[in-house]
Amino acid sequence: MAFFIEVLVAGLLAGVMYSLVALGFVLIYKASGVFNFAQGAMVLFAALTFVNLEERGIPFWAAIAITLVVMVLMAVAIERLMLRPLANQPPMSLFMATIGLAIIIEGVGQLIWGSKGYGLDLGIKDVPFEVAGVAISKFDLFAAGIAGTLVAVLVVFFNRTATGRALRAVADDHQAAMSIGIPLASMWRIVWAISGAVALITGLIWGSRLGVQFGLVVVALKALPVLILGGFTSVAGAIVGGLVIGATEKLAEVYLGGYLGGGIENWFPYVFAMLFLLVRPHGLFGEQRIERV
């Protein structure tokens, strides 16, 4: 039982890491109805920018501030050059545009910072400590605290502030939102800027765990099962979905890996999410839309 609890806790804490990536997708989709395939590239670009600034002797907090400004400027450029021309276009057009955006961001990152990998040390050692006989990773616990804080702030923002409610109105109907005076362009800039900030935090956490290299973009694919379970429009759902995926993949690796082969945790979340779609297509916390004709 102690071993089971240890595996479960490790899976839950790993799931929080996936949730950090999923949060970026949720923010964009919740406010604009766009599935931002470029979120992984944004995570990579933020991490590359930060680590290269540090290598040039810029202090930690100054590097974070500069990187945050860079991500906000990127958000403004994306809104002006991509979203505004494609406003009110079919969702598939916007999705394809974000695929192109991902390629552009990766290319610009390689052009500016090069293609080599970097190590990133946040000063949080990935060493375990025991609680009631259960080993817990200090780094994973730190990541869980960051994710929990982010979720709390974002939930309050979307539900308790005028800007957050305006963003939800924009997501429901662009034309209706504009008809009551909500500036669509400004709302999109805000949500992409917030998503850029989330990408920075995600890039720091994942970059510290895996290293800052171009394979970091693939981490974004881990968010897909999380989004399917939690729902594409729920901030809290991103956390719950991440916890479920993290726990199930670790338990499957330990208890089913001997029967199905090693590396099961790489594909099991997608199978689990596919089966879940059959039961609840809109996710645990997703909004079920009913269209009457």
C-alpha cells in the first residue's frame, strides 16, 4: 500500500506539470475559441529567451521581467498580424493559422538563440523527502504550488473581474460582444499576454526538468489528453485533468507495464482520453453547447 501511495503521489505531482501546459491552451480557447497549437512553441521561446538572458549575466528576476515583456510584445504582434485579419473566420482557419504560427516562433527562436540545448537551474533540487513513509519530490511539490497559485488567480480573474467577464463574452459570441462595446482586439491582446506569462512559467518549470531544447515543444502534446478530460474552457479542469492523467499514466506504467511492455506512459494517456470521449465528449468541466435548429 505504501508503494501504491508513493506511485500515486508521484503521478499526481507529475500531472500538475502537464496542467501548466494545458492552462495556456485553456486561456486562449476560453477567450477566443481558438485552439492555439503554437502554445508549445511559446513555452520554448520563453524558456530560450530567459536562459540566454541569464547566460549573458542578467540577474534572475531581471531576466524574468525582460522575458515577460518580450512575451507581451509577441502577444500584441500576434493579435495585430494574425488574429485581427482572421476575426470571425471559421475556427479551422484560425487553427491552421496557429500551426503556421508555431513554425514561425520556432524558426525565430532558432534564428535568434541558435539550436543548442541549455541547462536551467531554478535552485530547486529534484530530491525526495519522506512524509509518513512516502517519498515526495521537492521539485514536483514546488511545481504543484506554482500551478495551484496560477489556477486560483485565473479563476478569480475570469469570474470576479470586469475584464475576465468581458473575455468570456468575447468567447461566446464575437459579434454580440462588439455590439455592446467590448473591444475585441484589446481583449485578445490581454488574453494572449496572459497566455505568454503562463508560457514563461511553464517554460521555466519544464526547462528546469528536461533542459531547454527544441524537443520541449513536444511537451505540449501531453496537454491534449488533459484538455479532453478537463474540458477546453475550464481553468480548474486543466488541473483536474492533469492530476487524472498524471496518476493514471504512472499507475499504468507500474502495474500494466509488465504485461503491455515498457513505455506505456507515453501512449496510455491518449488511449484513456479516447475512451473518456465516448462517455463525456465535452470533458468533466467543459461547456456543453446545445444548438437548436
